[in-house]
Amino acid sequence: MPLVSIKQQGMALIMSLVMVVIIAMIGIAIAQQVTSGRKGSAVHQDHSMSFSRATSGVNEAEFVVRQQAYHTDALLNPDTPNNLVTPAFASDTWWQDNSNWSAANKVTAVTDAGGNSLAGTPRYIIEDGGVDSGLVLGVQVPKRRFLRITSKAEGEGGAVTYLQSYVAFME
């Protein structure tokens, strides 16, 4: 009997080491999942913040359009001096190139009531889409002016969101 008990003592040590290794591997896998979840959550938060900021740019531009649409000095007419609109860009994908944003002279930054720039620097451009004179022949109908609003904003982690809105009003 004494010979059997000596062999069993070594087996208990090996089994306990195997269990420690298995538990350590499970712990490492759980830690990696938590880290990956946190990174995904941070990216989602960054995209949500940039989207919210770009939305504030579109909302501000739409407010300006509603405020100026029937104003006497016609700041939404591209032929008026000091107007708020830029001629339509040659390409529909102009907004994807950062140099176009820095070169455009009608980019408006969204600010708070005190004139301070908001986080994420939301900004917008109002493009002139032209005038539609209507489809009724021989009848004087009001003309519709079309505008395209493009807003750009950034999140804290570098996410960039672009939003566009189309607006029409009667002249």
C-alpha cells in the first residue's frame, strides 16, 4: 500500500497545475472580451457625438433659411451682395474632400449664444440649387428656390459625420 500512495501524490500536483492553467486562460479570454467591448462602445459613442453635432449644424442652417427665406434683403439669393449661399459645386461628392471645406468662403461655424465655437466644430454650407419656375404653362406661379445644406462635425475620437438636407421655398 505505501507504493500506491506515493504515485498518487504526484498526480494531484499535475491536476492542480492543469486547473490553474485552464482558469488563467478563461480569465485572459474574459479580459479580452471586456476590452473589446469597451473599445466598441467608445467608437459608438464617438460616432453618436459627431452625428449629434452635425445635426446641430443642419438645424442651425435650416433655422437661418427659415429666418431669411422671405426677408426683404434676400440673403438666400446668390445674386445679392453678402448672401449666405454658395453656387452649387461641380461634383455631388465635393464634401468628401477636406480641401473643399477649407477653400469654400461661405462655410459657417455653429456657435453658442456667446459666439463660442461648439465642441466638434460643427459647420455648414448652404448651396444654391437653382430656381424651378413650375410646370404650369401660361400661368404665373411662384418660383421655388432649392437649397442644399451640408453639415460637417467631428467627434472626440476623430469620427467625422456629414449630413445633407434639401430645402425649397417659394420666391
